[in-house]
Amino acid sequence: MIKYLLFCWYVILFLSCCEEERPGYATRELIFPDYRNVTIPVDIAPLSFYVNLPEVNENVQVLLCTRTKQLNRRGKEVRFSSLEWRELVTSDSVMNVYIQKKTDHLWNCVDSFKIYISSDPIDPYLSYRLIEPGYEVWGNMGIYQRCLANYEEDAIFENSRVKEICVNCHATNQGNPEEYIFHQRPKPAGTILVKDGVVNKLNTDYSEKIKTLVYPSWHSSGKYIAFSVNKTVQAVHSQHRNRIEVMDLHSDIVILDVQKNILLTSSLLSSADAYETFPCFSSDGKKLYFCSAPAISLPDSFNYVRYHLCSLDVDLEKGTLGSKIDTVIRVDTLNASISFPKISPSGRFMLYTRHAYGNFSIWHRDADLCMFDLHNQREVDTSILNSEETESYHSWSSEGHWIVFSSRRMTGLFTCLYLAHIDSSGHAGKPFLLPQKRSDSYFFQYKSYNVPEFMKGPVCTSEKDLEAVMER
């Protein structure tokens, strides 16, 4: 019933705003999705889009040209076969697009733009969770994978197979689809680990204080995973620009030895005077980055919590953790808070989310993506990635040339996935919406994309094998 009502609300919203005869196109942009002047990988699926002109289909056409190839599309819905798109994007590094309309039997150019085609490799798959965008509704959701070269989407696991559970916080080992984890909540709770072709359910009830593991980060060796341990509460604002507030009343960080199923801990990562969360190993595995905020009274002072970006030296082969915490980015002067740090594969750049306060940025409308150059100790301009709505979860491709992130810029409610090119100096290209076969697909998508992550190939573990372990 909830799913049906959400769907109806979504359709009514866009129909009420629409000036076109076709439902869904409330945008004022000339084309939707906005692929104007974006940089795309050569092996991306065809970019379908819609031309938002009042003329009838017969009086609208789109020309796409490179130096050696040209395609002509009549009508406002622009789509391509895989073969003709492949021939187009491999023929040159720049595509010129011309939007034309017919007036008095003559074709006039309304607008033109470029699409830049990069040879920088992108991982062939994405994984993500699809879940209703509201508060605590997760009765029908799952973790999915999408092939970027086409539009094929498959379920890694859907929670309809095991009654009344939520699956979340999935993460692969450096994009390896044969080594990954995810959690199941609430009961029978646990962490599912797939490694070397074997599916296991980890016993995470380590102590009275550590019963469940939350946000993960794989060590480059694949032998260790850092986790946060969070005591989370959720509140709904009655009058606030942010609908939801999620707070950690307590949080620490532990490191799991995957082979021995034991924890490495440190008092520096579990201080009673601080909230430590969002662990992230450096690319070489020698540092553990994390977010930390001074512990204050919650929930009454929720909007005064500010998380710094910190690091701790580690030598996990020797089983030792450092004796000193370094603060990489202090947020006192920024009047802001940091969440979701992610290191580029080169080890040079730190991509993170910055927002006014707190740590759960996916419901904070002011949340933006930021980047820090760890080598030169300076901020990198990422304004092109951001919008007036929330930008939150993100990840790097395995070669470091592309990022994927979730954004609410379309509606302010549903999160969708955007990809963007990052060059060797950290310069970001204009982000583009994950392509779908039809340009109006997102207007009939009533679920939010959550925790996007690149993968080097598809997950091949069967849902049946996962289900058998999860029900133990």
C-alpha cells in the first residue's frame, strides 16, 4: 500500500508541474537528462534524452556529429541502438549535438552543445541499494548491480527472500565482486562475508558494547575490515529544512581480522569523550582515516556536533595501531562537519561530504561533495559537482578517473546516481545522470539509490546461497 501511494504521489507531482503533453517532464531544461557538455567514458550505455520543446515530434530533430560519423534523430525522444552508439563514441573524442526545429519548412538550430568522450577506463559495474525514500520503510528493498555498458540491472540480494530484514552497508574489497560484505538487520542480525567463493555469517556479538558492526572499509590486503560501532537514533523534524535527523549517541571504530574473526581495538578509536565513525583505509593500508567529534549532550545539542577528519597510523601485519591521532581537516573555522571520507586509488585525493553539522548527511540539504589534496594539503574546487539539494554517498572507480555519487537534485526527495570524470589534478567534469533506456524512467522510479560503489565485474554469488547463510 505504501509503495502504491508513493508511486501515485510521484506521478501526480510531475503531472501537475508539466506543460508538455507527455508526463514526467517538469524540467525547464531544454533536454532531460542534462547531458550538455558532460564528459563520459567511451564504454557507457547510450545516453537517451528528451527534447523539451512545444513543437510536435515531426518538427523536432537532433543531429549528433563527430569528425567521421553523424546520426540524425527525428522527434523529441532521442534513443540509440548499442551498435550505432558504440560507432559514434569510438569515432572521436568530441561529439557535437545540434537541437533543431522546423519553422516554415526550414530547419533552424535552437541550441547546440558538446559531449566529451574520455578514454580513461571506468569499472564496468555499479552496486547500490534501492529503498523507499521515507523514514523507516524498508519492507521491499535490496542490493542490486548495474552493468554500465548497457541498462541491465540484477539483484545481488532482495529482502523479500528473508522476511522482515533490512540489508545495508554493502562494500567490496577494492571493487572485487568476489569479496564483499553487507549487514542484515534486525533479526537474525549479522554481517554476511563473501570471500574466496565462501559465504559466511560473522558472529559480531563481541561484547556488551560491540554487538553489531556498521560502516565498513576494506584494507588493501583484503585481510582486515575497519568498522564503526554506532548507537544510532532517528528523529523527524516538525519544522526544519532537513526532514530527518540521525544521531550517534555513541560510536567507536574497530578493525576486524577477517581470517581469525577477532577485533583489533585502541582506546584512541573508542574514546568516551569523542564520537568516532566512518573509517576509511588509505590506499596503501598504512593509515586509517575517520571522522571524530567531541562528545556533547544529545539530542538537545544535535546541531552543534561537528566532525573533524582524523587519521591514525596502522601496521596491521604486525597487529599494531598508532599512538597518536592526527587531525587532517579541522572544521572549527569552517563552521561545518565532515562525513564519508573516501581516498582515491592514487592516495592523493580525499573525497568527502561537508555539511553544517552532524554526521548523517543524506538528509541534509546543504550537504556538498568536497575534495582535499592530501599531498599538497589544500582544498580542490568541486563546485561543479554540487547542487542546491543533497549530495552524499560517493565512491571512486578502481583507476581513480571517475566517481559516482548520490544526489537529490532532481526532486529533493529521491536520490539518483550521478557520475563524473576526475582528471589527474583533481579537476572534476560536469556530472551526468546514470543513463537509462528511456529518458523518463526516473519519473516512474519510486525508490532511492543508496550507497553506490564501483565494481570490476558482476557479483556471481547466488541469492539462494546468501539466503541459506542469512537464515542461520
